[in-house]
Amino acid sequence: MKKLAIIAVLALMLIPTASFAQASVNIGWVSEYIFRGVPQDDSSAYVGLDFEKSGFYVGTWAADVGQGSEVDLYFGYGGNISDDLSYGVGATGYFYTDDFDDTYKELNLSLGYLNFSLDAALGEYDNFSGATQDYSFLSLKVEHESCYLLVGSFGQDFDGEYVEAGYGLELGGLDLSLSIVHSSADLLGTSDNSIVFGIGKTLDAKMLGFATNN
């Protein structure tokens, strides 16, 4: 947790104070950290920083993965074609400490229509052996009020599918979530079902005590 706090402080220092009107910090904990159907660690804390202006965004996110930390860096642009249709394009890098995993770099594309969203990632994995693997990831998500259902699938050098269903609500100023994840045998070697509880909080510029004028 101390590592995550240091990362958040350093990231905050990179953004000019005059621009904090578009900045936000999120911090939280999950009973099990599962990413794209793959378990990373039990009882994981996380912290993130995001900055957005005129559709452009840049951010960083870090999580405790037991044997070290995961640190993500991302940037991109999102917009609306119409009231019902949205799109996004960006890039993400996933980095790890203490040899928990190696580096992932990917291009991210998204398309949303009403309460449906389609996300695609085209990535490259630099594994420990020195050989590079190419992968793709595609997910379809549908949301209704506070509930969602997501189906994700890997392709190219990676393989496997997973299904996730969840519910979220705000209670006492905190964001609470409950999700059920089913991962296929192709993804993990054996099929797995997990129930994940999460609690988090997002702080905007005013809550952080920074000036809100641009």
C-alpha cells in the first residue's frame, strides 16, 4: 500500500496545478483482482490518477499484486458521433515490478451505442524468454441501470474466454461493487468461478482541495 501512495503522489506532481479542474484520483480495494478473466492476486489495493480535457485523456493506475506491483500508463481520445454513438482510441502499457510478469503494450479501440459497448485491444507481450507474442482481445458489454454483463475473448497467440456479470451502487459516498466471473479452461487451464467484492472512492479536483479554474 505504501508503494501505491508513492506512485499517486509522483503522478500528481506531473500535472500543473492550474489544470486540476479535469483531474481525479481513484482509490480502492477488491477481494480478488481479476483482469480479463485471469486472477492476479487476492485482496488487492489500487490507486489511479486521471486527467481529461476536450476528449483527450491521460492517466496512470497501480495495484498490489502480491509479488510486487502492477503499474499501468495510458492515454487516448474519446468522442461522440451522435447522442447515442460514441468512440475511443488510445494506448496502454502494463508494467510490473519484482518479476511478477513482463510488459504488455496495446492499442485500444472502443465503440459504444446506447447501453452497449464494444472494446478491442491489439497487443504485444514481451515475455521473460525474450520472445514476443502478439495477442488480441475483444469484449462486448451491456449495461442496464447499475448492472452489467460482459463477454471477453482472446485471440492470436493468447487463447480463452470469460464472462463477467456485476452490480454497483454508491453508499455513504463510497462505490461498492459485486461481480461474478467465469473463466474458461482455455484461458486458465481449468475453468474457474469467482465472486469479487470491491469498495472504492473517486476524488475530483474540488474534493482534493485544488483550484478549479482552468
